[in-house]
Amino acid sequence: MSPRLDVTHHGAAAAGGPLLFLERTRAVSLGEWVVVRQTGIADRRGQVIDAGEHATVVQLLDDTVGLAPDRAEIILTGEVATTVVGRELLGRAFDGHGAPVDGLPAPIGEALRPIDGAPINPVRRARPRDFIETGISAIDAMNTLVRGQKLPIFSGPGLPGLEIAARIVEWARAPRHEPFAVVFAAVGITARETRDFLDRVRASGALPRTVLYLNQASHPAVERLHAPRLALTAAEHLAYECGLHVLVVIADMTHYCEALREIATAREEIPGRRGYPGYMYTDLASLYERAGIIQGKPGSITQIPILTMPDDDVTHPIPDLTGYITEGQIVLSRELHRRGVTPPIDVLPSLSRLMSGGIGEGRTRPEHREWSDQLYASYARGREARSMAAIVGESGLPAGDRRALAFAEAFEQTFINQSGRRTIDETFAAGWTLLHTLPSDDLTRLSAATLAATLAAHEASR
């Protein structure tokens, strides 16, 4: 079938902020690219965001200063948003529209793909297996990231969500030296954060296996909706065509949802919870469900979306809907951050629902499950003892609670807190060192065989 010719409309019926409203459009496609042309000013770009029977809504991507909508020519190009994909993108940095920001020429790539994509058919999904080593002990040990999983990080205002994203981009590895890549989408970050992130990734040596899409807060709102889709489209080609195991990190999904609300408000849509559009759940699912493993295809896509919870409210629509779609969450703690623990991950409310499928014999270690359960139990008892000590004082606690309190302090300062990357073996060593400070009677989650083997190994290493 031959491509559709350009269709030109002379003047818009109405305008509202960055939106143009056209009447009596024919054969228009949702997501179609639009060129807005007016004598005396540079051409503007836009995209069809609503294709109705009687009216079409165009979202302008560029500045509208000086534009007279009634005198402009609106050209419907017949082309949908696409992006170049291929191995050539590794080591490159782009903006939220896919234009290079690293001073190098635009890539030729291996193919041109529509950015909207589609969620993976549930019938074609393979069960996520095998862990991805992030280098962060609180994740690798306690809330293991499994290949093909969607595991969000719930941050808060002022907490280092972007810093953790940078660490994961630098440190993440696939086990057994399998082909691995990271695709990072920054959504609504500042110009300074963009520079710092680029410099940091270059200095770490991780850039050759990384693709960066960097959308800044000063860019149009619709670009914040494009950046994650560009990243996922690039990741799908690397995973399912090139056979790489790809980790997609997106930060910050809150900025994405704010852009979604901003555009919905400009369209005068009926708002849902807290002013967000009622279809936000579906929109988020269209992004998150593009992660996974497809039967018969090489490679995989794993997602870590990072979002900032307004007012640290986990019931806010953004974390609430994200939690429904994804398989767990990593929660950052303001108290740990205030005490200088980095990264300030609170392991107790955190959860990885697919952890059991990615750990154990042949993946991490056979004792991983009971080892992490023991760390959880001992730390939880220490947290309870800390709350009680605030009332009766530490001297008023029983001996077992005092041991648990000391364990909790050491766990936060020597296990969760880390300045450099840890391999999974180093993480296990740090955990066992802590558990060996407790008497055997306190290690109720460890089997007798595991306890005997680890105690013997500990004595031999002394």
C-alpha cells in the first residue's frame, strides 16, 4: 500500500495553550506527526494526541510564541513517531525526541521502529528467572531483581532516587558474563543533573554498554511522554533482535505523570484522582508491561522505574497504580537518609515478588532464601527493640532485645550503607559476618545443616 500524501489544513478551529484543535479532519492517525507552518516564523512540530470523529487535537512540541493559529498551515504528514534502533546506539546520548546530545552525528541504526510499541502478550511470556546483580546489597540480598521483572523504586522529595539510578546504571551486571546493556531514560531532570549524569557514566566506564535518553525539565511536556517510549523501543530491539539482556531504568515517573496530567488539563478532560486523568493506569501499564521475556526470543527486558512519592504518600495515585502493575517495590527511607545511610533503602516495606524464582542453587547460593529470611527477622526484631528503647531506655531491654538492637544498628551501617559496588559474593560475606555476631539460639530461620556449614566455614576463615 502506498504511503498517504500530506494533508494540509488552513488555520486551526481553536487553540488552548500548546494544543491546536482541527475540525473536519479525514484519515488522520493517532500519534501522527504534524508540521505547523506560518509566514515569518520557523516551522513548529506537533503530534496528533486525539483523533475524534468531529475534531482532532494536535499537541505542539515547540514554543508557540508568535504563532497565530487561525493563519497557520497545519500539515498532517501521515507519519507516526518512530526512532532509529540498533547496536550502534550503545554508548550514545539523546534527548527526549531521539536527537543526539553528545556532539556526534545522528545514528543510522539497523531499523526504524514506531515508539508506541505494545505490551507483551501474556501467552508469549516466559517465567522470569535468573537474577540481575545491581551491586547494591539491600537489593541483591533482600529484594533480588530478577531478569524480566518490573521492580520500581519509591523515593520521596529530597531523597536520592536519581543517585540510586546512576549507581544501578554504573554497577548492574548479568550473571555468567552474558551479553548485557542498560538503557536509561531521564524524565524531567534539570540541566545540571543532565551534565552530572553524563559525566558520571562516562567516568565509570559504563557508557559503551549504555544508551541514554535525557529529557530536561525545560523541554515541552509531551517530550516527557516520548522519552520512556524511545528507551523501551531501543531496548526491545537490543533484547529481542540482538539477544542482549537489557535493564531499562526510568527516572522520574512522577514527572511523566505530571506531564500526562498537564496535557489532560489542557484538553479539558474530566479529571480523576487528584486531578490525574482516569486512564493513567492504562497509560502506565502500556509502559511497564513492555518488560519481560518472550518465549522463543533471545534476550530480555527488565525495568526499574523510579518515582518520587509526593509528601512521601505511598497511597498517592502514582505509586498506588505503579504498585498494582509491577512486581514489588524498593522503598527509600527518610530516616536512614537523615542518618547518612547510603543508599537509604528500607528493606522491611520493600518487596520483590519474583525473588524466589531468581535465587538459590545455580543462580546465587542454595541458602539464599533462608539467609535473607534470617536477616529480615533479626533486623525486624532490632527495629522493634529500637521503638521500645525509646520508651523504657536501652538498659530496660532484655538481653535478647539488646542484641537485636545492636544488630539493627550494624545492619544499617555496614550492610545497607555502602560506598562502592559489591558483588553478590561480597554481599553474602557481609551478611554472614553480621549473623555470626548472634548466638545460635537467635538464628531460628536457618536450618541445622546451613548453620553447621556456615559456622564451620567461619571458624576455618578465622
